[in-house]
Amino acid sequence: MATARTAQSKSKSKPAGKAGRPAAATSTTELLLEIGTEELPSQFVAPALQSLQTNTELLLNDQRLSFGAIRTIGTPRRLVVAVDRLAAHQAAAVKETMGPSKAVAFDQAGQPTKAAIGFATGQGVPVEGLEIRSIPKGEYVFAVKQEQGQAAAIVLAQLLPKLIASLSFPKAMHWNQTGVRFARPIRWLVALCQGKVLPVEYAGITAGSVSDGHRFIARERAGSKKGFSVRTIAQYLNEAERHGVIVEQECRRAMILEQLTTLAESAGGVLHHDDELVDQAVYAVEYPHVILGSFQPRYLSLPKEVLMTSMKEHQGFFALVDRAGDLLPNFLAVTNMKLDDMRLIREGNERVLSARLADAKFFFDEDRKTKLEEKAARLMDVLFLKNCGNLRDKSMRMATLAASIAEQVGRADLRDACSRAAWLSKVDLITGIIGEFPSLQGIMGGEYAKHDGEPKDVWEAIRDQYLPKGMEGDIPGTLSGRILSLADRLDTIILLFFIGRSPSGSEDPFALRRHALGIVRIVLEGNLKLDLAACIEQVWEKFKRDLPGAVPQSSRNEILDFIFERVRYYSRISRAIRDDVTNAVLRQANQNSVDLHDLFNRAEALQCITTRPEFDPLIIGFKRAHRLCEKEQWDRKPVDPTLFGHQAEVDLYQALQAAVEEFATAMEQGDYGRALDVLVRMKEPIDAFFTGVMVNADDLAVRSNRLSLLKHIDELFMAFADFSQIMVQGS
């Protein structure tokens, strides 16, 4: 029997090279997998390539196949994995499996029992090869097997269908009798390892070594439309380009950006850069070629946003502006081919855009024939939410709340403007232009309000009401816009919590988390002194009056907790404040009056002081006092100095008395750095107290007096934040 050694698990495999001498060097090869499809939606390609990258790495590591670099590249018609310096063979591994205990496996004479023989047979090892090892549970039998690695080609033949199947898409389809689901039908597969075709089959397609060129220009560029043979990664990329396909997405991106810039300059303008539109173009074509088109200058009378949205959302065109930022009557389109004469393609794009702009101009002109005020009555016919009123009801609630917020932030002069903006804020939802371009809601409302002669504070607020869009992007640029955005978001969140439609797990169909984050950003970045609890109370009470048949399904505190979750997220992502620091502050927040600025200032001050060397020892002392006060039961009375029996008690009591007044003054002035400094100075007397006295003294009066003293310390600290939430080294 082998010498016993400790085992940590019942069954495990590990590369043989790690158990003793290094594994022998192995030869390397390369892997190429191409999934050829019908045209994929452009927004599907990048996530699919990222998933392929991650899953390929996981699968190769799991199969003990070392590799150099994994590249995932692709176009709308192909998803490609290219792996270089791939090990030609799996690394050998040692598999150890724990069996029965020694007492069960061997009799008193040391002979194997039926249990040992059965275990050895099941593991495929001779019974005399079993090892006995000592583990914490006692002595047990182990089977140790050396697993020789298989050739990479054998492993990959089984691995690649699983890799393809691991891809998921927002929408998928099945197209043949195999029942396989994929974003679009798979038309061919290329699977090569060591220059040879792997016997891979998926979705009824057998892998080969022939790829397909560009659907339209392969014949023109390579003289053949039948595809091309593939041998290596480098040869594949070269042949693909010869057949009209730029497989590497970053190469296509560079080509597109260079052509966009050059053509914009040739037209005397500047490209209006749009990263989202660039990404769309990169993953929508296989051989990018940019063309310059134009439209009739009369359409420049339309708002800039209408023109740019029409070009982007309907056609995927890029807009051009002059040096002053004004639109030019030109556009740039990324096409999927380069022909000697691009005139027909350009003219076709111009005709399509002209029709779109004509529609937009018609709706724009029709909408302006009546004022927003005249259209507002029609909001009664638009349901906001079942059993929760219409858009007119929501607008009226927003008008009341916006006026109240204006007063809270010290701008009573904006009360009427904010109320008016709220009343008109949703009218553009029933206009023709928003039916054509839903993404322009708010923007066009502001445009129409300006046309109607509404005050600047009103139309600017309507224009900016949906800002910010999320963690990124600007908040409303005007105070009236910030107030309107807050009123809209608060009304929506409170209503949905009231009727029991709050987010559950990952489900958030009404984007309430985004709305809550918008509230946090507007208040903090917009520097608004606002009592959120008062706002919630106002709207909550209105719902209780206006929805008499509805029983509240949540509480007001649940709404605050929901917003606090976004405060935690914002603090971590935007300001790098530790989660435990934010939790400490929010746990002690007064939910009857919530000032996010005040809470955030406390968190920032606390974050700063955590770097001081004496902070962690201070928290350890505080937590000891806090736990004692929570755990022990005593008859709390005012601290009696005559019961002190040790100088450490006297010192702590005097330090506490001095700290209370200075701490209260600092807190009242909002000088949180100074308030924390007062607490930090309590470290030495707290440490000396715990070193010098035993809190749970035999004399009950002394014990109660000491606990009461510690309770005062606990309350002093908790007046700033719940320091029990702070994590320290080793806790």
C-alpha cells in the first residue's frame, strides 16, 4: 500500500504535470471555426462574438487544452473563432476517487473485502493498486488513475457542437427538421484543426473546409461565386477579403471611420459622430463602402432632431454639420459593396430619405396647426395604467408636485412655470410626429411649446423632462427641467409601488430602477436641497384620496429603501464610496426627512476618515461596546460618577461629556469631517476602558452603570452612522 496522504475531496482531476515534475512540452496547432448564416441583425453580432470568446476559453480550459490567443471575429453572415498555439493533445491528468473506509475495505487480516474489490473494479484499477490515506474523517481507500490526454482533434469534434449550441439570442428561430434554434438559419460550417476538417455536425450541417464569399461582389473580386477553400487562419482571412469579405470587425470599423471623415470633409462639413450608429454599420456589412448623398435644402426647416432621427433610425445614415453645428443637406450611408458606379445606390438612398422627410414635414406642419393647450383635453382618452387613470390625471398630479418641489428648493418664482410645464409635458405623445418618431418625445413637446409662445422655462423643461437616460448622459440643463423630471419619476414610482407593481428580482418592466437612479442623479448633480420623504408623503396621500378602492400594497418606507438602493449603486460607481460606508449612513437615515445631499456628504466624510490608521482600531472598540449594549439586559439609569471604581471610567466619562457638545455643534453646522474627528479622539479612552475594567462586574449597580456609559458612547456614534456596518481588517 502507498504511504497515506491527506485528500481534500472525493473525486478530483488535475494535470499530471502539476503533481511532481513539469508536464512535457506538447506540439501546437490552430483551430478555426466559422458559423455561416443568413444575415444576422446587426445588434446580435457583437454579443454573440463576446459569448463565443468567453465560452471557447471556458471549454478549452475545462478540456485541459492550452492555447495562445482566442480571437472572435465576424460579420452579419459569419461568426468566427480563431485559436492559435492550441495544444495538439490534452494535458495528462491524475484522477483521484475516494472509496470506502479502510475498515470496510479490508478485513482484520488485511485482505480486500467485496467492497474493496467492487470499488476497484468500478474504477478500472487493480485492487492491489488502491491507496489508503488519512483524512480528517479517518483512513479511507483511494483509487488513483493516470488519464492520458486525447488528441485535440478528437476532443474538439465533440466540443464544437456544444460551443455553437451555447450561443443564445434575444430572438431565435428554427428552420429545418432538426429543431435547432438560432438567430438565423445556419448555411455552412468550417471546422479545421491541424489543417484537417473536423467531423462536426450541427443543425443538419456537416462541417467542411469551404467558406462563402460576399453575397454580391465575390464574383467581381475573385472571379468566382462558389466560395473558397480554407486551410489556415491567415489564408482564410486573405481569401475572405479576396472574395469581398472583411471578416475582422475592427478593420471594418477603421475603414468606415476613415471614409466617413474623408467624405464629410469633401462636402465641406463635419461628421456628426454617433458611436451607436458606427457599431450598427460595422456589424451590418461585410465590405463597407461609404457614399455621400443629399436631400432638398427645404427640409432644413425641420428641427435638427427630426432630421437626424429620420436619418438614423429609419435608414442608418450619418448626418453632416457645418463648423457652427448646423445641419447640412447631406448624409453619409455605409453600403455593403463597392461598385465602379455607385450612382444608382446613392439615388435610391436619396429617394427613400426624401420620402421619410416628406412624411416628417407633413406631421410637423400638421401638429403645429393647433396648440398643445388645445390638444391637452385629448389626454383623457389615453390610459396611463389600467385602473390608475389617464395621462390627464398624471399631468395634473405632476403639476401639483412640480409646484411643491419648486417651493422646496427655494424657487417659488418657478412654481407657475413648473406647473405649466407638467400640465403640457405629455401632450406631444398624441402628436403625429411622435407616432412616427417615438424617440423624440419630450424634445418635440418642447419644440411645439416654444412655437406656441410658451415661456422659456416651460418649453425647456418639457424638452428635458426625460433626462437623464441612465447612469450616463446629461441631467436636464435647466432647474425647471430638473423639477419636472423629478415630478414625473416620483409620480410613476410611487403609483406603481402603491398598486403593488414594484420591481421583483430582475423583472422591472416599467424601468423603475432607471427612474430612481435618475432621481438620485438629478438631486445630487443638480444640487437640489429637497426632502424626498415629504415629496413621497404628498403623492402617497393623493393616491389614497384619488384611488379610494385601492389598498396600498407597499409602504412609503419601501419606496425610500428602493431609492436608497440606487444611492448605493451611484455612490459605488460614480464616487467609489465603499458599500459598507454607504450602508452605515443609510441605515441611520431619518426616513421622516430625507436629504440626499446631507446623506451623501456624510458618506464622503466617513469614506475619507476610513483611511486613517486609528480608524479600524476605533471601530473594533465601538463594535465591542455596541454588541454589549445589544446583548445585555440592565436597568438603564443616568450615569452615576460616584459608582466609578477605576480611572479609565472617569476618563471615558469626561471624554464623552466633552465630545457630546463639540459633536452636536459640528453636526448642526454640517461639518462632518470635524464631527468624525471628535469620534476618532474617543479611541484612546474607549480602549483604556476595556483594558482597565470588566463591564460585567459582580456588583449589579456597577455593571449597570458601566453599560449605561457604553450606551451613551453607542448613541453618540450612531447619531452619525451605523458604525456596526463598517468592515475592518479581519472582520
